[in-house]
Amino acid sequence: MVDDDGYFGESVAAAYDESSAEMFGADVVGPAVEVLAGLAGGGRALEFGVGTGRIALPLARRGVEVCGIDLSRAMVARLREKPGGEDVRVAIGDFATTTVDGQFAVAYLVFNTVMNLTTQDAQVDCFRNAAAHLVPGGCFVVEVMVPDLRRLPPGQDAVPFHVGERRLGFDTYDVATQAMSSHHVRIDPGGSASYSSIPFRYVWPAELDLMARLAGMRLRDRWEDWARTPFTSESRRHVSVWEKIAD
């Protein structure tokens, strides 16, 4: 059963920073903040799926006014406990439809969060919601994986992404519906095992471009990563920037 916090309730929020520790490193966060701060210029930034503040807080320390939207009260509570967390204004709700006051120079979604929207309609609504919050010429930025279907031989629907002594992670795909789920098996020091699964909808770069076009935006840049490495057919993720077209 899923509570009001979706799949990111108290049990996940309590260990989120530790379980995703590699994503909090300066070498990961720094380049993302650099790009977003540059796009914000002297304007405001809006994060969809702000979570515990991995990006929002260092971006705010750069002098950018940051607001956020997140479904999980438990995750936002962790944000509030951190230095500067009270200064990030957050609306609780689904970022596909929830709004905040004012307009922004940049809106952004990081770390595959767009795939938490598990239908195409919801993802289209997300792009429209981003565009509605942007000033003309403002940018919507999405960081997301490229679907890993090239690693699936005929008849197989699972791809491992982490294999360790105490943690196993693997994704399962339904190529007919673009549904996928990430499965996590964890073994605590006492030997007890726990299992969790989170549903996603994977999405292709060209499909995202069409969603942007429907929302009145056009592709401005696409890189493999925040360091602006060129995006190629071998890239396994991308950072894409769409610009709101002025009326």
C-alpha cells in the first residue's frame, strides 16, 4: 500500500541521503548547480521533486532564490532540518499539476525524477506545468537516463544496476507500455532482508522533445552530463534544456 507520500514515505526519507550518498558528492552536485545557476541568472529557480534538498540547498547558497514542489512530506521534513532548508519555499503535491506563485527563470527535474510520473499524460502535464511557471525565454531542465533496452537479450526483462554484499538493485521493463520498476533488496548487518519496488515510466529523448513542443518550448541543449559532454548514441543518460518560446 502506498501512503500520501507516494513511494517516498518516512522509511525511505530517513535513509535517503545515506542510500544515495554517491549523488551528494561535490563532483556530482557541483556541475549541476553550476549549470542551473547560470540558467537562472538573476532570476528564480523551481525544482520539481525537491526532496531533501540535494540540489536546491547548494543552488540557494549560490544566491539563487529556490522554490520546490514535492509529494513527500517526509522528504521535505528532512530538507527543513538542514541549514538553509527553511528558506526554500515548498508546495506539497504532484509536480505535474501543483503550482507555486510567481514566475521563474529556470525549472528543473534531476536524477530520473520525471520517470516517477508513470503515465505519458502525467509527463505531458509536467512539461505544461513547467512552461506555465517560466518567464518567456526561461528554461526547463531534465536529467534522466536513456532507457537501457540495448542490454536486454530476447526473452529477458530485467537489468541489474547494483550488485553488492548487502544490496541488490535491478530494473524490470515492459517494452509494450514503457512501464518499468526498480527493485531493491537490502540485507542488514543482522542478516535480515528487506525488499522494495518503485514504479516508473521510461521515456525517450525524442518523446520528451515532443512533450516540450506541446508545452510551447523548444530544445536548446542536450548533453550527456552536467559537464556538457556531447550526447551520442552511446550515452546512457542526458541533461536536456528546453526554452520557453516567447509569444
